[in-house]
Amino acid sequence: MHRRPGLSARLKLTLSYAGFLAVAGALLLAVVWVFLLRYVPNNPKGLLGISPNRYLLVHTFAPAAAVAMVFLLVFGLVGGWLLAGRMLAPLTQITDAARMAGNGSLSHRIRMKGRQDEFRELSDAFDSMLEQLESHVAEQQRFAANASHELRTPLAISRTLLDVARKDPARDRDELIERLHVVNSRAIDLTEALLLLSRGDRGNFSRESVDLSLIAEEAAETLLPLAEQRRITLDVTGGAAQTSGSAELLLRMVTNLVQNAIVHNLPTDGTVTVHTETHGDTSVLWVENTGRQLPPELVPTLTEPFQRGMERVRSDEHAGVGLGLAIVHSIVRAHDGTLDLLPRPAGGLLVTVRLPGTP
């Protein structure tokens, strides 16, 4: 933004300090005049030794007062300049750090020393902001690289299929169309998941009262055919759990959790339990499933984009794009909640979502 040149903060503080001293000196002289000299008789022709004489006192006092005022002004300018420079030195460090951050260097930290005051509080807040920005930018860069790789894969497969069909006109067209349909469906699913993840990260959605128990029942009803196909027992238990947020996003959150619990389950005869309840002013939803044992060090990475656990699911219908739990984490964070993942000792995963409750 273009701005007209103006006085620096240091010069403004200097002028303010000098002006304050000058005004104080002028007030002091005014007090002397009002409460002392005005009561001395004014006798320009009188002799000094006979009686008090205002004329002689004024002519004797005025030069000394003028010298004192000049001294106060010079002292105020010099002292104010030095004091302002010392007081604004921390602000210079913060400005330099902000300029470096604006040039793309987010790794720099101020780490201002000294006791706590307004400048050091601002410095600590700025360091914290830089740390969050650096982490966010790194996460976005990693996400963009992964997203580019994932989107490139189905497009490359489509191009390969088309090249093969062009070189071999006798190839079965129905098979080609079916494979292209599967690949394009995967690309569309990935694109929609990326858009949903971006929407959750922005948090720009209208809020309304939502009952997580109803959301859980709707998600379970939608995914019941998939559970039956895999011979997975799907149960919804618990009571009402009111929260405030986007019903659409919360439905996608629960749907992703239940779908992951079904897909990453035992081959057959597994179980998935969805439970909702209220603890004080917190609404709780947890999804528990049987399955293979997960290494504890793997669990914290499951909410990162394009992480698929121990294996990639190869089902044509529910191949997944590696964004299920990442979307869940984004939606929970946008609703001011917490997400906990705990591996079950017998195998499988327990996912707990805690959201602020509403009356």
C-alpha cells in the first residue's frame, strides 16, 4: 500500500517529550508570575534597596527564564531522542522479523530477551504466529504435492488406456469404457474430497443445532448395504448428543468414520459400533471396529492426507483416496472439537470425537 511520507515514531516521541518539558517549564514560569511577581509593586524609577520592584525583578528574571526554557527544549529533544530510540529498539527487531517473513523466511524467530512487557509480549505472539505459519505452509506444500501425485495417477491411467485403445482398434470397447469409468470416478471422488477438505479448513459454514445420534443413524443406514456385503455387524447405540455446526459436514464426518471402520475391518464377521452420548457440556461420538492390530506409532499419522493405514484398499467401489480421516480431522477442528484415535489391544481402532454441546 502506497502511503505518503510522514514522521517516524521515534521523532514523534522525541517531539512529544520535548513539547511536554517546554509546556511544563512554561507553566512553571506562569506560576511564578501569577503567584509572585504580580504582587510586587511596579516602580520602574524606584531604587532596589528601598522596596521590592517588579520592573527590576522581571528584567533580572526574564533572561534566566529564557535560558532555562532553551535548556529544557534542547534537553527534551536530546533526551527524548535517546529514550525513544531505546524504547523502540524491540519494535525494530519485530519489524525486521516481519520483513523477513514477508520475503518468505518463516524460520526466523525474534526470541527477545528481558522481562515481560508489551514489546516482549508482542514478540512472543509474533514468534508463535511464525511457528504456526511455518507449520501450516509446510503442511500445505506437502498436501499439494500429495494431491498432485494422487490426481496425476488416474489421469495417467486414463491416457494409457486411451493410447492402448488407439493402437489396438480391435480391443473390447466395453472393457475400456468400464475401466475408464472406474478411473474417472476415482478422480471425481478425490476432487470432491479435496474441495470438502478445503471447505472444512476454511470453516466458513452456517451453524445450526445438530443431534449426533440422528446423524449416526443416517450414516449407518446409508452404509448398511456395504456392511452386509462384507458380513460386518453395524450397531448404533447411545442417546441424544446435541451440538452446533453444519449438518452436512457432520454427516460427512460420521460417514467417513463408519466407512473406514467397515472397510478396514476383519475380512468377515467383524463388528462396528457407533455410540453417542453427552458428558456435561460436551457431546461425544465414538466409532469402534474390529480389525488388524495397528502399531502405536502409525496411529498419529492416520489423520494426515493420503495416509491409508497398513494397506491400500483395492475395492472398486470403496477404494478410498486417503483423505477420510484427514477430512474428519478438518471438520472436527472447524467445529472447535477434538479427535482421539486409540488402537484396540485386540485389533481395530477406537475413534472418539468430542464437540461442544448445546442445551
